Amino acid sequence: MRKAKEKEVKNLTELEKKFAELFVENYFSQDSKTNTEIAKLSGYAPESAYQRGYENTTYRIKPHVVERIEELKEDFRIRNQITPEKHMARLNHLGRKAETENMIGVAVNAEVHRGKMAGYYVERKLLAHQTLEDLSEEQLEEKLKKIEEQYNLISNEKEPNDKRK
């Protein structure tokens, strides 16, 4: 009888820990570094950085690293949860900072966004998408007349050289 292999729990090396941290930092930032660049920044040798970046993000090769990356992502999501209060406070902070730097346009923009967040501004957009079914008979006739005038497509009179009868 074969014994089922228990899942082997591996400890992360310092390089793997650093890679996971930098990977998640990059994941949530405006930057977009490649896995190779992240591996180099983590301390892996430049010659093997591409391979280490691949291995550290492939579950079947290094499941312990991929699991750590997912844990760090979840921690980040929980820690940085955006609430209306946090959002308003952040906009206020940025607006005040811009004001002290004499960046009035930026400060006004932050204040407008705070106002929108608070519901003081309502953006209205009118989208008029009428189909032919929505038009009355008069509107349809008017539309056909305009098309006829514009493209000269329909003519009720026979032309003198028209051989059709």
C-alpha cells in the first residue's frame, strides 16, 4: 500500500521573501517592472534573474513563493481598503498640500473631486439613441425626406431616358 505524500512545507529563502515583497509592491504600483527586473532587485544574479523570476511566479515549481505572494496581496488589499471617509480625507490632504505649494489648480481639482464624492455635483449625460421603432410616422417621413435630399436616392419621377415602365 502506497503512503500519500504529505504536502512539504518549505521555508522561503531571504531572496524569495524579498522577491515576493517587491512583486506585490510592483503589482499594486503605477510602475510595471518585469519579473526579471524584480528578481535582480531582489538580489538574484543578473545571469539567472529571468529564470528565477519565472520560477518564483510558477506554482508547480515554487508553490511556497506563489502562496506567499498571494498572502501579501491579500494583506495589502485589507490594509489599504478604500472607504468613502479615507478617500475624502486623502483628497483633503492632497488639496491642502497643493495649496501650500501654491498649486491652486491642483487644489481646486482636489476640492471638486471631494465635492463629487460628497454628492454636491451631479454629472448629467443625455444619451439619445433612438431607433426607427421609437419614431412616429411623421418623424419617419421627415427622416426619409432628409435622406432623399441629402443623397438624392429616391425619385418618384421617371427620367426621360428611363426604359423601365
